[in-house]
Amino acid sequence: MVVNSRRGWWQPLGHDEYRASSWFPGLAGVRALAALAVVFFHYGAPATERLQGWISVQLFFVLSGFLITTLSLREEDRTGRISLPDFYIRRVFRIMPVYFLLLGLTTLGVALAGVYHSSRLADAMPYYLTFLNEIVDYNTPYPTSWSLGVEEKFYLVWPALLVLTAFAKSAKTVLRLMIGVGAVLGVLLFTLPMAPSAHWASLTAHYCSLVVGCLLGLALHHPRGFAVFRPLTSPAAAVLVALGFCVLQLSIEPLRDVLGGQWQFVIPIYAAGSALLLVAVVSAGPVRRLLSSRPLTFIGDRSYALYLTQTAAAGVTGLLLPSGLAKAVATSAVALFFACLLRRWVELPAIAFGRKLVAKRKRAPAVTQQGPARVN
């Protein structure tokens, strides 16, 4: 359910209205733009490279942290606890079927081409099978999967921390915020001495974005935290926030130069800007209407597979087009076609199966409490 209310340009969103919204339609558009930005950065013209689309992966991370935290906290309010088995079941059937299918098809393709070892996919395979993708420090035919390695570790740790801190009762929000802030500071301090080594610093820097999303979810869930961000939820403020985020996106390269060329320190700033953008998107207004438009929602719902299939799509378009704007557009279109097939035949059936398993788990305790049926 989405609660719609007609508010003036200067009237912000109420906390009760925010908590009553069971989904946020504009976030699909955020995913769509982030995925397309990455594709255009990889395969576009030099003009599109200046948009620094590579950093849009961090927008995915912030969004993931926000949604996982928000949904977990709402489950805790609704049922009194957070079910880790249910969470992991949903994540497994959301992420792994498409991931492993594409890994298998990629392996088959390079094997048939006779370049399984020379492409270094053979060297990377142990990492890909155990979701240590971000450790692979060389190009392979499955390069964009590195972000899955980062997210899978987050899925293992953060929900468990939410469960472990539930004992604090009234102080659990403060405790969770302290853990989140401590994690961000820890990542920054750990990254600082490793800054000259971009690869090893990346093993920690990306978690800033995930934790910033988690902190946003925690803050908006609590009335006092929501009050801090509430002024940004008015339609007028949301437009200004969205425009400010566009300026930030265009300023990544100059910002990196100001910070001594170390992109690791740009990430927390970009993550904070992304969090403010999400605040603007959750409130009804022109920003959400634009991002929840049918074309962006269509792409956003398929953004996961689009992101993973971009390399294969570029292999198809590269037969006819050199690097440039036309190739970026064509690659996006081909990747979207692949994503539509995966959505129809893999993603949706797998997600539905995972939900059935969760529903079956919830019915099982009721049957157990009633005891076995008697046979007369």
C-alpha cells in the first residue's frame, strides 16, 4: 500500500504516513538510472565518461542498505522479531539464480571459444563460486559481478547485528546507530593507510555506502530521526535535493582532485548525497513522479540482470559499433532485452518460490502447536 496525500509544495511528509507506506515506487527509477549510468560509463563516449557513472554503483549500495534495514525494522515492529532464516531465503532466491545462471553461461561461452584459462576466468572461478568477487584484481569475462561479493558479506553481517541488538529494547535504536556510525568511521580509518593501494582500499570503502544506507533506514524509522530529515520531504525541498544530487554527480572528478586523487574518500560524500536523494524520493511530489514513471520503473525492475548482463550485451554490440554513445545506447537496449528474458523465466519464478518457502515456514509452527492429527 502507498499512502497518497495531496500536500502543498512546502508541506513535508509525516512520520505516520512514511511508516504506512509499504513500498516506495520512486526507488525503481533510482535503480534504473544507476544501472544505466554504469553502462554508459563503460561503453559510452568520452563525454559520458565525464559523468563518472562508475560511482553510481554506490547508489545501489546505499539503496540496498536502506531497504534491508527498513524492511527488517518494520518486520520487527509487526511480528516482534526479525527472522534471519526468512531473510536469507528471500535473498538466496532473489540473487543467486540469475547470478549462477549467468556465471554458467559465461563459463560455457569462454570454454567454447577456447579462452577459459587465457581469459583468467579459471583463476577467478573459486572466488566467484564463494562470493569473493571483489578480491579478483584482474579483468575477466564476468567483471561487473564484483559488487555482489561486497553485498553478500553485508547480507551476512548486518541483519544478524539487528537481531543481536534487539535485547536492548528501548535503547536498541541508539545502539544500532552507534554501531553504524562506528562502522563508517572504522572503514574510513582502515582505508586511510591503504589509500595508495586502490584495490585493497576498495575492499572496505564500499561498505561506507552500505552502512550509510543502513543509518538512513534507522533514522527514518524512529520519530526523532525522521524529524531531522522531515524538512527535506516537502515537494519543493525534494526538487532542490534532486538538483543538488545532479550537481554532485557532475562534480565527482573535481571533488576527487580536491581530495588528492583518492576516490576512496569521495565515496562517503557521494553516499551521503545518495541518502539525501532517497529522502526526497520517498515523499510524494514531482521527483517521485518522475522516478516512478513507467519507463524508469520497467528498467528499474530489471536493473539487477541488466547490470550483470552488460558485458555480454557489449560483446554483441561490439561486433557492429565502436565505443561511443551509439554503443552505450545499443548495449543498454540489448542488456535490457536479456534482463527481460531473465526476469520472466528466472527472477520472478525464483522469487515466488522463495516466498512460498517463507510462507510454508510460517505455517509450520501453527501445525506443530496443534499437534499431530489423531487416527481413529
